[in-house]
Amino acid sequence: MNRRSLYRRARTPLSLMATATAAAALLATSVAPASAGKGSSSPGRKPTVVLVHGAFADSTSWNGVVKKLKREGYPVVAAANPLRGLSSDAAYLKDLLAGIDGPVVLAGHSYGGAVISSAAHGADNVKALVYIAAFLPAKGESAAELAAKFPGSTLGEALRPVPITLPDGSQGADLYIEQAKFHDQFAADVPENTTELMAVTQRPVTNAALEEGASEPAWKTIPSWVLVATEDLNIPPKTQTYMAERAKAHTVEVRASHAVSVSRPDEVAQLIQKAARSVR
């Protein structure tokens, strides 16, 4: 099976106690921004912004956006998206959302858009959805299917599949972007000294995650904002516009690569703030 088809289809008790203690401390630190002021009913309190990265990236891809949102007083959580399967990734995010007190603005990049669409369905504290060069699948649609809906994506030719054994014992594949192709494919408007690091530290997504059909999407009932990256080579801009129009989303276009949260953090943060200001 070629790369295009892959994408389109495609211790001792004491030490354990010490490990658990360290993990608990780390968890308490990581969720503190979201839980700050828990139980408070202050009318001036801003919603928590939860950021969900997509495939071939990690939470640091939001760093520039986080700085700008924090400067404006927003509590921010950058979630670690597992990238193992759409339903399991969404379930993980839904649990994280359930632990946040007060209203949430949920933003997703790329495949992370599909994850937030599923996770926010039935999550009463999610008041706005923001899609950054992201997928907004309808029920039953997959990321792979949408990426191929209109011409323009060259991701298939840039992928390097690595065979893996899944937890249930079945065989699958982790998908990486070839490091030599990462800059041009994923982040052409980001300095190469930065994309060299991004390529090395990229998080793979499973082939199954990109092929899994979505559940009932939250964008049907929750107000949505969409940023279309007009120079995107992963998700064709025409596909992004098609999904935004279908969702009746508030839409802006930015001349940027797929890695728009890295190259244009100002515009991304501005759109998230627009969504946040709609929350009452």
C-alpha cells in the first residue's frame, strides 16, 4: 500500500508510590489554570480556553497563541491530544473538559478539529468552538475523506508510515511527515531553524485515527469560528471553506501555511478572543 492510500484510507512498591506522588503533583500543576477560582461566580471571569493540537504537532505548537491569550487574562489549557483514534481521543478530551469549572472556549487545529467536534457534543460547559485550519466533519465523515474531497493536499506523498501493534493486538501504522519534507509541506511560512525542530519532535497520528468516522458533531449546536489558512497543503483551503459554510461558522481567511498557529499567532489569538467575547 503506498503512502497516499495509507493517508486516504489513511518497580518496587516504594518506587511506584514515588512515581504516583510525582505524577499527582504534575497533574495538579497542569490543571491549575483551568481550575483557578473554582466555584467562583464572578461575572467578570473570563472563559477558559482549551487548545487541542492536531497530527504531526504537539501542545508547543500553541505557544505563541498561549502567550497572547494569557496576556489578555484568559485561563488556558493546552491539551495533549493522544492521536490514537478519533473516538478515544475525543473521550480523553471530554474527561479533561469535565474537570474544568466554568465556561470553555474550545479550539482545535487540523485533526484536532475533528476531536473537539466530538468531545464538545453534550459537554454543557463548552460555549464556543474555534477551528484553526481544521476539520469540521459531519457524522460519519473521516479526516482522510475530507482531505481528499477537493484537490490541493500533497500530504499523502510526504508521509512515512511506521507499522505498529495496537493495544488490542491488531496491526496499524503511525504516520509521520518525512523530516526533509516537513518545512515545505507543513510549515512553509515558518523559519527553517524552527521547522527543523518541529520535524524532529512531531507526534505521529495513527492511520486508523484519520480514517475513523466522526460521531454527532457539536458544531451543529454550538457557535463556531473558523480560520481558513489559504496556503495550506494538508487540508485544501476549498475544503476548509466548504466545512465552514456548512457549519454556518464565523469565518476569516489568513494567508498562512497549515502551521498557522506557529506562523500567525496574533491572528489565531484574535479569533479565539472574538469567540470568547461571545460567551456570557
